[in-house]
Amino acid sequence: MRIDILTLFPGMFSGFLDGSLLGAARTAGILDIRLVDIRDFAEGPHRQVDDRPFGGGPGMLLMPGPVVSCIEAVQQAARPAGRVLMLTPGGRRLDQAVVEELAAEQRLVLVCGRYEGFDARVKETVAADEISIGDYVLSGGEVAAMVIVDAVARLVPGVLGDEESARQDSFSGADRLVEGPQYTRPREFRGLHVPEVLLSGDHRRIAAWRQEQAVEATRRRTTVPPTPGLARRSTP
Ligand code: ADE
């Protein structure tokens, strides 16, 4: 899979892309991830990329020229053209179903906004979808692009090494359940014991118990109203 990331801050991605899972997948040629600096497509001696919004208002907007030129250049540089995703807080909300949809593409073009966002004509000029990673505002699309790359890469065959582990992740599969509790050694920790069924060696019972726990964890997450202070641990 090829992913082009268009950004004013390519340096933000270096540690992330070179990290263990993604770094290995890139070295193995499973993922072809490229960073493109939007400022390289700006014109004039100052290579300006942002300007004040018409009609007034706070902050600056990304000018359409450099962004559209950058998108067109990366689309023309390789075939097939990629699916273009602009990262914006107002976009379609990312969830595992969207991640699966994106992982099925051969190529993605992620466009990171900065400042107060994009000039609206970018979206009218290039065929693009807008994606949000949640209802909060980030300083730019870079962190959102990293979230997408991380979540999508796990589903690309060969990246995880163990395909089964992606299939068992929370939100995967037809029922979209979150995973229930999991345990490793020791069998007892500070008086807390690993549930007996997990030590039984009875795979059918274990599978049934895990299914029950997943259903319960999902129900709790979706039906129990959040407590004020969001499950903050009470300090003794
Ligand atoms: N840019 C700023 N906030 C964002 C968000 N929540 N999701 C995606 N891109 C963003």
C-alpha cells in the first residue's frame, strides 16, 4: 500500500514512521509511505501558504493554490491515483469500519491542515473526503494522519506478522465488540486472581467466557452513562 502524506511539518513524522512496526513494514516494502512538503508548492519569494479569511475572523487559512498543486503533483507522480483524505475536525468520524474501508485501498493521500483549516475551494477542486479522528480540535492534521496510518497499517497483510491478532482486536468482526479483560502471568497479583476458566485448558469454555465478557464490556461502554470525572481513580 502506498500512502502520501502532505504536510507543512514533515519532520513531525520521523520518529513515528521509523518506529518498530511501521519501520519494518516500510523496509520490507509492504508500506510505501512518502512525505511531501506543501510549502514546496507555494509561490512567491516568501512561499506563503496561509492568509487571513475573507469576511474576517480569527487566525489564518491554508491558501488553496499550494494545497491543490501539491495534491495534483502527487497524484500525477504515480498510478493509481490515491483516495484523497483531508484531515479536518468536521469530517466523517473515524472508526474501525472506516479504517477497514481505507485499508482496502491501494493508495491513500492524506492532507494535513494547519491554522484554522483549508480554503473551501480545495475540496471543490480535487475529489476529496474529509476525515475527523474525534470531536475535538487539534493544532493540525498531522497527529490525525498518524492515527490513520497506524490503524490502517495494522490491517495491511504482512504488517503485523500475526493476521489473527488484528481479527481479534476490539471493534473488529461483524459484531464490533470491544475486547474483554485479558491476563498474563503471574496467576495472582496483589490478591487478584486470574479467572479460573482461563487456566482450565478447555478451549470451548474459554471462547464462550471471552464472548460473554466482550458483550458485557461493550454493553457497559455504550449504555452506562459516564461518571463525572470520567472514571478517575479515587486516591486513598
Ligand atoms: N485537525 C484538527 N482537528 C482534527 C480532528 N479532530 N481530526 C482530524 N483532523 C483534525
